[in-house]
Amino acid sequence: KTLPYFCRGEVVRGFGRGSKELGIRTANFSEGVVDSFPSDISTGIYYGWACVGSGDVHKMVLSIGWNPYYKNVKKSVETHIIHTFKEDFYGEILSIIIVGYIRPEQNFDSLDALIAAIQHDIEEAKNLLDLPEHQKFKDDNFFHTVN
Ligand code: ADP
Ligand code: MG
């Protein structure tokens, strides 16, 4: 069993692929962090908890997908934190705990359909993370461990 999955790494620049037009920003992990993911974690949309540096812990949705830049042989892992930040946090350390799976990767006929699906994922994540069995990870020591 791979979940919950604990992961920490630097936030790097992605390719701005869509997320700015979508209004849904995704913090990308470096290639090294992505390579260290267990190979049996399948692509798709997940939910969990996230913390930037030594900041507060917030709900998040996460996409594990194929990275077209690397001709789809490399995965990309992108975290959308359900919180409004005052500033970008490139170069900072992002800590996440992935606690559950929402759905597989999907293609959409339109941008509107994609945005609707993501908004739906965010609502789903918010609700699921209120369950006691998921809430406990918000207070996990992992988020308070400096390394
Ligand atoms: P990129 O292609 O560089 O990942 P994005 O448009 O996806 O560009 O923006 C991601 C960046 O936005 C993150 O690396 C982070 O610095 C910043 N950011 C601001 N708010 C958030 C948020 N709520 N969730 C994720 N990233 C955010
Ligand atoms: Mg991104």
C-alpha cells in the first residue's frame, strides 16, 4: 500500500502549461523528487495536505501525469494548494502528504470542461479531507520536522 505517501522537495519552475490561463496554479517538484516516487503510484488526481517551508498546513489536490516536455517518458508531479498565497514560492521546500486518490487522468473536449473538472476535484478534496481519518495527517510531525 503506497498511500499515505510522504514527500518533500524544492519547488521548481514548470512550463506554465495552462495553469495561468486556468487560474489554477500548480507547484512543480524537481525531476529528482519525481524520480523517487514509487513506480506503482499511478497517474491521476490525488488529494492531501501541503506545507511550504515552515508555514501552515493546507489542503491540496495533486496531479501525477506524463510530462510532454520529456516526450511523456517522465512523470510530472504538480500540487495545487487550496490557499491564497501573497507571493510565489519557487525555490522553497514543499512538504506534502498524499492521502487519497480522486480519479484517473482524463482528456477534455474544452477548457471549460477541464476547469469544471478541476473545480470539482477541489471540492471533493476539501470534503474528503474533513474526514477524521484524513484530518489526523494535518497534524503529522512530518510537517514540523526540519531537514
Ligand atoms: P509553473 O509552470 O512554473 O509551475 P504555475 O502557473 O503552475 O507555473 O504556477 C506555479 C507557482 O505558483 C508555484 O510554483 C508557486 O510558486 C506559485 N503559487 C502561488 N499560489 C499557489 C497555490 N495556491 N498552489 C500552488 N502554487 C502556487
Ligand atoms: Mg505548475
